[in-house]
Amino acid sequence: MNINKLRIFHEVFVTGSITRAAERSNVSQPAASKMLANFEDEIGYKLFVRNNGKLIPTDEALYLHGEVYGLLQGVNHLHDSIKSAKNNKVGRLRICTTFGPSYQFLPELIAEYMTNNPGVEVSLHLSACTEIRQGIASGQYQIGLVDKAQSSSKHDSVAFNLACYCAVPKNHPAAQLDVITPHDLQGLNWVTLDSENATTKTLKRIYADIGLPFNRTLEVHTTIHGLSFVNLGMGATLVDILNCRYFDKVFQLPNVVLKPFSPNIIEPLEVLTSNLSPLSGIAKDFYDALISKLETQTQLETGQSHANGR
């Protein structure tokens, strides 16, 4: 399949215009139109319909675009690697993660690594767990961080159990306690991640076991969204140890207090690599540093948990 046709498809998808797609691809407008038409002929269905002068993707195009975009990224990475080898650069490190580790934990680790390895180029991407797993399996990314454990024949993984803290508004009585329990939060609503998230399931089970009503009024996509609602006095949320250690360095949330929570709730974090091909030297060095840092974080938390009597 012609890569130029895929590029035209992608450009039309994001711009809604053959003219803009041609400009961004450095080809003439007739050539772009012909490539798109040929591509539709090859696959046997329409990719766009015209509406008010704009090309709107069909359902088939919406389904196809994710795969095409991943392939184009892989080709671009290949071109960059070829150029790096020609210029005697060390190489490129490709990492994909869920949101939590991306806003401070990974940037700090990457910055330290790049300082010690100035020839390395790094790309850090954010995505959902399913897409990260697919990207690792296809070779699009070398290292992935996901928050849901799921065995696969295409991945090697190392799992970490990140203890969760409880975030409450500063003016709530529970903010004065050393350790917060569900009984201390009666009358305060929960802000949680989706119902299939491991921490949400555990929290609901704890409330059921002790016979307390589980009042959840807000469901959010990321921990920082949950913290934002806590900062506005809207409820309590759970924060894993990585987010707990770094969120106040990045976000100004003066009305949030974080305290240990009992019973202990664990947020699983999994570091993925492909078991179909070995890591490059630079990727292996970063992977080792990443694993060491996560081990240190979890060991520190274990020590603090014992000190707090949890």
C-alpha cells in the first residue's frame, strides 16, 4: 500500500480539505485528489462525504484513521532513526504512558537521563491503556506505562502496587487526622475514576464490607481532575503515591490535604516492553532507571506505611 496515499488520507482527515492536505503534503491539489480517489478504489468504500464545503470522515474513516496514524508515526520514527545513524547520534527513545506519570514523574526522569545522555532524542506520548498495549506490541513505542494489569503473549511487564492517599478539602475535619478511614468521611461525597478502575472497585467493596453507603457524585478521567474537584470542596478522592508526591509541584491546589487512607488501597502500575524484540541499548538504560525509581518510590511508601501503623 502506497504510504503517500495514507498520508493524504490522514491530512484530509485532520484538515477536512483536499487543498490543505495537498499543501501540507507538498503535492498539487489534483495529485492529492487522485491519490485519495485511488485509495478509496483500492479499499472499496468512501472515506469522506462533502458537507458545506468540508470533507467529513465516514464511520469507516474514523475506524481506519487510528491504524493509519500509528503506521505513519512508525514510518516517521524510522526516518528519524536513519537520519540519527547518519549523523552519529545515539538514537531515539519512545515512551507512552497514561496521564498520571506524565506530568512530573516521567519528565524528571527523562530530563535526568537526557542530561547524562545528550545524544538521545525522546518522544513522550499520552494514550489510553489499550492503545499503549497495541503500540508496544507493534513497535511504535519501546516502553509503556499502564494502570491495568492484563497478561499478554506480546508483552513483558513489571507490576508495581502504588499505595493510595486520600485527598480531602482543607476545611473538612478529616484533614486534621493522621490516617483517614471511611467512617471519617461520612457526609462527604467521593470523586472517583470510572467504575472499572481498580481503585474504584476496591473502594466500593470496602464500603460494602463495613456497611456504609458509598456516595459517588462525580466520575472523572484523571486524578488531577479529581483533585481539582476536591480543591473546590466537592468531595474526596484517592491519589496514588506517584501523583501524591508530585502534584503540588505542578498544580496550585491550596485547598487540598493528602493523608494516608485505611484500609490500604492499591493502584496497580505496569511497565510494558515488547517480548517480540529486545530493547535497544538506550531504551534498556532508561528502562533500568525507571524500574529502579519505581522500586525506590514503593519502598519509601512501605516504610512510611509501617511508621503510620498501616
